[in-house]
Amino acid sequence: MRFGLAILAGLTNDLLQINSSTFGDFAPVLGIGLGIVFYVVSVMLVRHVFHYGETELKGKSRDVTLGGGTFIFVWIMITVLVYTLKP
């Protein structure tokens, strides 16, 4: 799920055209903020839609940390890939 949301976050960066020519110096902050919003959505999905808790994930805050590295890596990779391939 976080893998898919990371791809969606990277594509949304492109769809909203979050780059320095559009938003200037505010673009990195806006892009990172968008990624954080998608990650918070994933945490809420795990907690409230799928109802995973401490016992299912075998840890106190595993619902927040599990898959975090994958999310960050894929989100950055997709964002860079889309901006590189786009003319």
C-alpha cells in the first residue's frame, strides 16, 4: 500500500507541477509537504480502515514506521524519474 501511495505521490508532484519555475524557492517545501500528506494518509488507512494495531504489527508504533523507507525511496525515485523524462 505504501509503495502504491509513493508512486501516486510522485505522480501528483508532476501533476500539480511542483517545480522551481512554478513555485520558486517554495517548491521543495511544497513537494516535501505533499509527500508527508500522502504518508499521513497511509498511516490513517492502516489504523482506521484496515484496523491494524500493536498486536497485528507486533510493535507499538509499527503502523507508522513499517514501510517508511520504501515510501521515501519510491516517492523520490518516481518524482525524479518523471521530471527527468518529461520534456
